Amino acid sequence: PSRGTAEPEMRGLYILLTMNNEGGMEVLKYSGRLCTQKPDIFYSKPVQLALTIFRAKKDHNYAKFFRLLRCPSTPYLFSCIMFKYVESMRKETLLMMSRVYGAKHKTTGEAFYDSYPLEKLVNLLCYEDESEATEACRHYGITVEGDQVLWRHSKFREPRD
């Protein structure tokens, strides 16, 4: 019987665990070496998935990051490590969304977007339920009424401990 190797998975896990080291430079150096020294490992599905997750986080592409987290084909251990970054990605996302959806028209002062469905936010940012999403929004000063996030009435702020 053939024996598989766990090297691609281990290399992918290493990439995920070191994503923040040196501002991401460690992953770039590591993957560069891996590409030249072990191309078969570099182009394996686990390593490519880890690099895709790395890019999504580095590029602040929250939709892709959370889509990969939800994806059934993402290995369980990869998802566990991704949870290390979930809170910071949610915070960045709520800040971006409050700026975009809460932006006001220069002449009228009215918000471009009034509301956003809470259920959509739950799905987008992988919250357990609307209660958890509401709590997170309120933590950052984002108004939630019923099943809607009200950007017009919100100003993102980080609470002081």
C-alpha cells in the first residue's frame, strides 16, 4: 500500500501560523524558497489554499477570507487556525463597512446607504447568530434596530478598556 505524506498539509499550516510574522514577509520568503526547492509541495492544494487565505487576509478581502472559512473543503485544522484572525478581520470589516455604507453625500449630508440586513452580516462574517452580530456591532458603536444595521446613525469607534 502507498503511504501518503502530510508534508503539504504541514507546510500549509506553517504558512497560516506565521501570516503575521514580519508583516507577512516570513510567508513570502518561505513560499519563495518552497517554490524553488520543492515545487511539487508548493503547488499542492494545501499550500495553495494557505497562500490564498494569506492573500485574502493581507489584502483585507474579508468576503474571500470568510468564504474560505465557511467552505466545506477547507481542512478543519486550517479553519481552526483561521479563527485566530476572525476577530481582527471582523473589526476591519465593520470599520470598512461603516465608512462605505455610512458615507454621507457632500451636498445633502444624507447617508448613501441607510441600512444593511443583519442576517446578511451574520452570513458574511460567520457570526453564530444575529445576537452575536448585534453585540459586535454595538461594541463598535454601530446601531442595530430589529433586523437592520443602520449605518446612517452609526459611527465606528473602538471602545476603551
